[in-house]
Amino acid sequence: MALTALDPRTALVVIDLQRGIAAAPTQPYPGPEVVARAAELADAFRARDLSVVLVRVSFAPDRADRVPGRTEQQGPGGGYPEGWDVIVDELSGHPGDIHVTKHNWGAFHGTDLDVQLRRRGVTQIVLTGIATSIGVESTARAAYEHGYHVTIATDAVADITPEAHANSVERIFPRLGETGTTQEILQLLAKTHG
């Protein structure tokens, strides 16, 4: 792990920590642990007037806005239960937070995330959320391609399998940015942002 810097205008981007996803079984950290660490990071960012972006995935009731591509492994069939796409209580209720709704794996394509960040002068993002190899990795890849410095809180992300999580953390994220634990990020934040 090689966490070296947090830019003056760094934003925390929280991926899919919503009721229906955070409640699912995840590895190597259970959803409640990921949520608690993300909330700790969010509180620290808010205390320093740094942006917190809460990203959720949601679809129209008829699911017409889902990605239509043909795949070998299909997503869940049928509809979603009421409230599955509501941000978890531990992160919600802060009027200064930026809210982004996505209809894809990544948080950039088809949303105003890039505009929201650039208008605030953000040059770096810290990522947390579920699932490591899906929403978090897709967002990290797009952030890197958009020219942002990317940091991933490795103990504030989780996945369906430990293998998928490990592949992203060990092989993909080091090519897209820097990684660190929640505590390492908080320590660097305290050192560089008072």
C-alpha cells in the first residue's frame, strides 16, 4: 500500500451504500463494517469542508433504463423491493452532500458526477463502497481516465467473493491510483487538511 498524498480539493465518493446493497453478504468485510468506515471518512471530509458524493444505483419501475447488453451472466430478474435504492441512514441526512444516481456500474457514465467534481475544483477522489470489482472498480477506471488522482480505501470496500475483491485491490487499483486503509487515509487527511 502506497498512500502518498491527498490534494487540497479531494472528494470522497461513496459507491452504492444503499439499503439493498449494503445488506447483502460481502467479503472480506461485511456491509455494516464498510458502511461504518465510509461514514467515518464522510464525517472527516465534511468536517474539513471537502465534498462527499453519495452515489446510488437505481432503475425505473419497468427497468427500461437498465443496460441492454447481452451477457453470459444475467443480473437479478424481476423488480426490486421498495426502498432498496435508499442511501443507508449512517450516511444520509447531510444537506451539503452531492447525490448522484447511476444506471450503470460506474458513477461517471450517464451522470453529472464529472461536472459536479470539476465545478468544485476537485482533482482527487477517495473511493469506498460495494462492490469492489463492479461499481468501485468501474468508477476508479473512469476517474483515472478523466484525469483524477484516485485513492481507494481498501478496508471500506467489499465484494461478493474474496477473490473478486482481492483481484481489484491487488492487481487493478495499484494501476489506477493509490490504496490505503481507512485509518491511513484519516491520518493523512488530518496531517494535510488540518
